[in-house]
Amino acid sequence: MFARVMASPASPILAQIIPIRRCNLACTYCHEYDKHSPPVPTDEMLRRIDKLCELGTSIITFSGGEPTLHPDLDRLIRCARSGGAIVTIITNGYLLTPDRIRRLNAAGLDYLQISIDNVLPDDVSKKSLKVLDRKLQWLAEYAEFDITINSVLGSDIRQPEDAFRIASRARELGFTSTVGVLHDGSGQLQALRSGQSGVYERILKLGSGLFSFAHHDSFQRNIVQGLPNQWHCPAGGRFLYICEDGLVHYCSQQRGRPGIPLAEYTRDDIVREGAKQKGCAPFCTISCVHQTAMLDSFRTQPRAALNGIIQRRKEREPGWTLPLGLRALEWMFLRDSRTRHMFGSLALAVFGVKRERER
């Protein structure tokens, strides 16, 4: 995936696609579901997935609504995998059983994310640790794919301490944990109160991988502090959001732009829309778009991107030293541009990716 990202400036890194808008829950802060929509017909979903693969999409994420309500989700996963994409789903986890997890294994799922909002269910959200803990144990026992548990902080969360307990439980089970900040209906920032910021800092101290966006990128720290971020949003280009009607939007919170049918979307559209400035970007909290921008920065400015991640980790943990693998990466990418080009070309050749000309 990384090789493909580095090779092509005119293909999507990540596409979120909606196989069904309906959800079996009704969290009061969520703006992305209804209670009645039927699943998108399977044949139509397969055509949309084929189109994304034709555009060179590296990661395809099934979201919703609740994607596990689609009766042919396993088939959709297989289709995306056969097209060369990494496949992920974002689910509330309610419908997971040992058999369902085994079916996701067989379909070739790469990654699954569940957001858990509280320890005990309330009238804001039923996505609670009490209800889902058994599902998490099944995932730990049976899943062959990677799992991230996302805890949530924000104005609608009544017990911010719950986020720390959820993150701790995720680590106990061997999962990755992240923490998200709730946004309003247009994806804009709702700054954390002081007590919530303290919980966020405690979650950071649990540790994380070097490249974890939620824990080590300056975007998230600014979001927690209620500060704007200066960045270029690649939505409509390197990031696509495809609704149940098959239209391409900037993201789940900015629907209607550009509003072009996926079937008609071209690489020219990707370049044009991805280059546009988005007025909502400074206070955006849509982490998947931020992550896409961070990945793309490795193609346009690999030295600055890698050096920034390393320096932020050192600032947070002054005694931290580079692991052996990262020392090699630093040598290849930060020390000598000719060396970087040689190893980059070799990686592309190994993965069978053709380098595209910059536009």
C-alpha cells in the first residue's frame, strides 16, 4: 500500500464506501445513519468496488450506517481484496459472533475498528464496554485481522474517565487503541474541557506505535486544545467518501461536494478536487482524512514527514531511542536523496507498482 501511495499522485489512498445507511443503534451524536434504508444491491456495490480498484485505491473501508447489516458484506470484502486493496470495516460490533468473525477471516478482511463510547450504556450511546466486552473477547480469540478500539471524548460524553478504561481494556486484549474527539454535524471541532484533556493525556501515556496518528501527530493535539490546524485537505482526491447513492463526496460531514457519480469519476477529478482548498479544514476532526494527508506527505516531502514524526516522539519521551528498523528507514530517507531514490525505486519494483509522472 505504501509503495502504491508513493508511486501515484493521482489515485485515492483511502475510500470510505457505504453499503447500507441503516444502523441497528441510534447514538444521539451520530449524523450518519437512518432506521429504514435497504442495503445497496450487491451487483451495484461490486461495480463501485471495481471502479475504486480501477482508480488504484489503496484502502477501501466499509462504513455506514452499520456495514455488517449488508447481507453480502463478505462478498464485497473479497471483491475489494481481489482488486488489490487493503480492506477495512468500521462497525459498532453488536452483530459480531465467533462464526461471523471466522467468516470475516475467510473473506480476507485486513482491519476492523470499533468505537466504544462509554463503560455503561446510557441514552446517548449504547456502544458500551459492558455490552461489547464479550464481543472483544471473541475478537481476541478468533480474529486473524488487526483490530483497533477507538474511545471517544467530547461534549456529549458524560463520563470522560470511561475513555481511559476502554483504552486500557483494549490494550489488555492485545488491540490497538485510539481516542477520537467528537465533532458537530459538519465535522467541526468541539474543544475538550480540562477534565477531558486530562483523560486524553493519560491515554497517551499508555503508549502507542510510532506512526499512530491519534497519539503522535500534531493534528490531534491541536484538536484537543481547540486550536486550528494548518494543512491541505486532500478530500475528493486522495480521500473519497462514496454514499449509498454512489456519489463521491469530500467526507461524511461534507456531503454534496463534488457530488459526482463514482461511475463517472476520473483521475482528472481526483487531481482537481484534491487540490481545492476546503474552508472547513482548520477545525476538522475527521481523523481518516488527516491520516490520508499524512501518508501523502511522505510522497511529497518524505524527509520532513519522517523527521517530524521522530522529533515529536522524542519530545514526548526524551529518553526514547530509534529502534533498529527505524534507524534503517532514517538512513534510507533522511540521509541521502540518491539513496532514498534507489531504495524507493527498488520497493516499487518489488511490489510491482509502476511510478507515475507527476502532473
